[in-house]
Amino acid sequence: MNKRQVNNKIVVAKAVAALVLLAIFICISVVVKSVAVAEWFSRNFSRWWVTAVGSVTSVLPFSLFEALIILAVFGVVVYIVYLCESIRFRQWKRLLSITLTVLIVVLLVLTCYVSVATPAYYREPLDLDLYNTTDGKFSYEEAVQLAESVLDEINEIGPLLQRDSDGYLVYPYDNNELNKLIAEQYAKLTSDYFNSFTPIAKPIVNSWFMSEMQISGISFLPTAEPNFNRNLFRLYSYPVVVAHEIAHSKGVMREGDANTLAYYITLSSEDIYVKYSGLVSVYNQAIGLVSLYPNSQADVERLYDMASSSWAYKDIIVSSRLWSSYTMFGDIGEFFNNIYLIFNGQSGTDSYVPLPDISDSGDTDDDGNIIWQVTSYSQIQNLLITLYKQGVFA
């Protein structure tokens, strides 16, 4: 068999391999949309993969995900060089062979991803103790008291936290210590809905690019690594983002569910920095809960006045100041994230903040505002009510 025949067989073999991988990718992408299949994949294959791979990558002092991204960028550059050379010298078979190799690598990554991460987008509802409107009436007075309690606790904890001369938070522990605090909270979850293994969340070295894309964190399940932007080391959102990205590795991929779980983890913590992160992240939801009741305008305005003079407002301003200095690719980042979430059956970036199920009753209150018929509060509001009834808020 001469060299040309061997090369022809290699090209055919690569083409067959690419077609097989494509078929597997499409098949898995379709079947995991079934709740039963998604639940099986999440509890068995995905959980096993994250535990096995995460046990290795959590030991690494760097993000393997980031290293693979750098390698991929280098690979693209090399491919473009080969592409140009092949076209220049009319080496079409060589170009086809190289292109098929690249396609196989891409399909391997995509197939791995839809096997490990995608199923969790379609699994059963989040198994967390949440308030349900059918359990009883949550009175207007309780809603107001809940919002006041959240704001009061923000102002109680806020002055206790250390900040530098520019207003940025100075955390009293390193990243490993924060991960330990978050892991201890996750260990308290009793439902087998969640993976018992908790990987280490790692900062991305090249966070400038994430900042320009307005990305706080990203969890890549094929390497079982929750990753986050290094800028968070100075912001109130640091513990919440770490808890959110870890939530994905626990089998919670829907963004609204991951946010709800991250708030539960941080708000339940006894560490003041961790709890403060959760409090600042949810006070708007608490005030929003009050606004769903009729004749609430005066209290809502009063609560927002309280918030505007609170430590939360100061730390949010500091955070906004930092993020506003990165504007190069913000819209691009949101565009691709939106497409990614829609591809996985979500309502795009809107899915980060679950909304209450309400409808217009057709009547107005004494202030002329719509009286809402509430079927259910938002998932985050139901969490806040549950924690309020448990006495979590001061």
C-alpha cells in the first residue's frame, strides 16, 4: 500500500469518526431534554465524572480550564497558518485532513460537555426547602418586616467589615479558606439531589478578559472546575459568585436555581463576610416582595430610601465603579451567554433572576397601582420567606 492510499484511508477514517461523534452529540443533546433521562445522567454519569475529575483538578494550583483555553487559542492560530499554507500550495487533501482533525477535537469537547453539563438544565426542580403560597398566607406585615430585617442586618454587619482606602472589601482569609467556608455550608445539604463532592473554585489568571466580557464566573464541568474573576477578591459578590459556580458542579446548572442555592448557602453562613454577600445580593428581592402587595407604595419607597443610605448601596457603587472600567466586550459576552442559555432550554440571561408568577387582577389600589394576583412568589423570594420563618434574619 503506497503513501497516497494510506493518506486516503486516514482521511476516510477521520471523516467517519467525525460523523460518529456528530451523531452521538446530536443524540445526547436530544435525549437529555427528557426529565427522566436528564435526571439519570445528572445523578449517575455527570456526578461520577465531576467527582473523579474534580478530585484531580482541585489539587492543581491552576485552572486546567484556563490552560485548555490558552491551548485552544494557540491551536486556532496554528490551524490558520496551516490553512493559509495549504491554500497557497493547493494541498487540498492536507487541508481536509487537518480540518477533520480539528473537527474531531471540537466534537469530542462538545460531546463531553452535553454528557456532563447539559442534562442538569433539564432535570427535576431544585430540591430545596422553599416556601409555597399554598402552605399558608404570608402577610403584608411579615413581608415588610422581612425586608426591614434584611436591611437592618446589612447595616449591622457592614461597619464590621474591613475596607481599603478606595472602599474595596478586604477579606480576612485567602481563597482556599473561603472555599472551605462555602464547602462546610454545602455539606449541610441533606438531599441526594446534590453531588456530595465539592470542588475548589479557582480564580482565573487572565481575568482581564473576563472583566472586559463582564463575566464574574464560569463553571466548566468537563474539568469539574468552578472558576471566577480575580476582581471579585475585592467585591461584596465574591462569596456569592463562588457559591454559585460551585452550585453548578453540585448538579445545579439552571442559573436561577444556582443563584437561589448560592443565596441559601451564603445567607445561612455564620461568617459575616459570607452572609453579607448574600444579604446585599437579595435585598432588592425582599423589597420586590413587598411591592407585590396592594397599597405598598409608601413602604416600598421607604425601604428603598433605607437601602440607598445603607452599606449595601456603598458597596454596590464601588462594585459598579470597577465593572464600568471594563467596557470593551460587555455586549458580546452577554450575547454569547444568552445564546448558550437558550440552546440549553433557558430563557436566556433573564433566567438568572427568577420572577414571581403574577397576573393583573384588573383592579387598582389606593395609589392607582395594579393589584397583582400572586400565584407564587419568585424562587428567591420563597427562599427569603423560608429563612425568615426559620429566624435566620436578625
